[in-house]
Amino acid sequence: MGKLWVIGDIHGFSLSLSRLLDRIAPEPEDTVVTLGDYVDRGPDTKGVLERLLRLQNECHLRALRGNHEAMLLELLEREKQGTLHRPLWKSWFSKRKQLELSDWLDLGGRQTLASYGLLTTRISQIPEEHLEFMAKTSLYFETDHFIFTHAAYVAELSMEDQPVEALLYHRLRVSIPGPHISGKTVYVGHSAQRKGEILDKGHIVCVDTCLYGGGWLTAVELTEKKILQIDAGGRFRG
Ligand SMILES: [Mn+2]
């Protein structure tokens, strides 16, 4: 059986990703799970997606969706419908306000557009292959022993019944879910660990070690529990 690697939130740092993958050197029988948030914030979203597209041909890549891909895809849909720049009706009954274009731009969407040389907000100008890659990402991936998803989960629900809000948006600093009913260990990203250390609660492990905030991009190999960490400048530690 091949090795099983999980990689945390990349956020546009293509140099870190490509050096990390050089070190991992995945074999065709290996599986690499990427936990989402490939885009936004960092300098080279375009380079990250190009590298992930190539990685698909080198090993089994299980690319999960992050909230940042979800935002981009939602805005792309509205752009196609011609409703992107129109003021949106906001429900007084809904706690979560509808996503605005400016929200995404402020959360790093500007850097994503810039990496493609786009000076105006035309998400549909991002290469089709890259948009398709994002559209095909999964909300979770489950093996015999592990579950992988971007943010969190509801402990008492099976994976197919999970609300998207929990999988993509829930912050662990708000609350850490109990053990999942499957008994499997769940690997997540999303909740940036500002001290750069993996958060390991046993039943849930967060490997978003805050690369964009001066921390690390983390990869863990799950059969041998090998950890690799690289910073935005391409330096490894450990
Ligand atoms: Mn996220």
C-alpha cells in the first residue's frame, strides 16, 4: 500500500508547495490529500493550481474544497448570471449575510486575480482548467481509519449528512467537536494555528499552521507519522 499524506492550507504560496512536494516525492501508488484553501492571500494562486494539476498525474490526489474555493465558485456563478455587481437583497432573518464581492477581495481575492494578471474583477477569465479543478473538489474524503475535511464536522452525523457550514467554515476556536461517530481521526485545516504548531486533540488534528501569517505549510504522512513543515520563504524546519 502507498503512503498517505495530508497537506494543510496553501493560500497562494506556490514556492512552499512545490518545494514541499519535491521533498515528499510522491510515488504513483501514494495518496496526497490537500485540505483546501489553495487560493487567495499569498502571491501565486496561479502557480499553486498549476502545480496541483500536475500532481494529479504523479499520484492519487484527493483535492478537498476550502471556504476560499467555495467563495470564488459562488462569485463566479453570480458573475456568469450577471448579478455579481448588483446590490444583493439581504435577509433580515438570516444570520449569515450574503457573500459580497468586496468580502472576497479583502480576504485575498485581490491577490488571486493579480496572480492571473487580471486588473478587473473577471473571475471567469481565470483559465478554465483551474476553475474546473476547483469545481471538482470534494467536501470530504474518508478512508478506513481517517476522515479529511476543510474545517470541522458535526460529531453525531455521518459524513454524507454533514452541513456544508460545518465542513467549510466552522472555527475550532469557537468550539472543538467531540469524536466523530465513525471513531475515525479527522484531519482538518482552516483554523490557523498562529504559533505554527499542529493542534492534535487525538480525535481531531488541525494542520493549518498559518503559512500566510508567517507560519508553516504542514504535511503529515499518516502511516509513519512523519511531519514536514516549510515556511513562505521555502525553508524547512525539523
Ligand atoms: Mn479556510
